[in-house]
Amino acid sequence: MKLVIASFLKEKKISYYITEETMYFQCLFCYEKAEMDYNTSVWHCNKCAHNGTFFDLMQRLKEQPHQTFDAFKSIYNPKKEIYQIKKQFKLLIIENNKTPTEKKLVQLYNKVLDLIEEINIY
């Protein structure tokens, strides 16, 4: 079911990301972050309190086929942000190769990696 839901959201250009048990996506009503248990397909939005099932989402988009999500902000995706932070660190380390700053950047990068691992994020 997870792949079906992800394919649907991707096709409709709805911002989303997946964790072990939960799929987070852009709410169709308030455009903030909603969450879905992809095993049951039950979802809810803490911001506007809308809820339902995956079938309800499909119905909503069927009723409003021209609704797009491109113009709205993407939901915050911690996994993507961590990737971007790591990428920026690596670029800075390369740019500062063989400088006193390189050692400090490597130390800071390693601390950030330890922190991510400690709080068990992705």
C-alpha cells in the first residue's frame, strides 16, 4: 500500500516523505503537514483537524481535479534536510582542504553525525 500511496502523491505533485510507519504529506485542506499510517491508510492533520483514509484523498482530488500543490510550500522533510546539511559540510570541507578551518569543519561534521545518530533520526 505504501508504494501505491507514494505513487499517487508523487503523480499529484503533493509534497511527502516516509518514515518507518508513517507517511507525511501536504494536507489537501490547509497545505500543512498531515500524517498517514500507510498500513491502514488512515490520515489526519493536526493543524486543521481534517482526517480520513487514502480513498477520501483520492475522492477529494477527483472532485477538484485542477487543484495543484506546486504553488504551496513543501512540508519540512527532516531526511532531506539532513542530506542537504551533510552535502554542505562535505563541500565546505573540500573547499577548505589543507587549511586550519578544514580540521574544525571535520570535527563539527562528526559532532553533527553523532547528534543525528544519538537522537535516532533517519
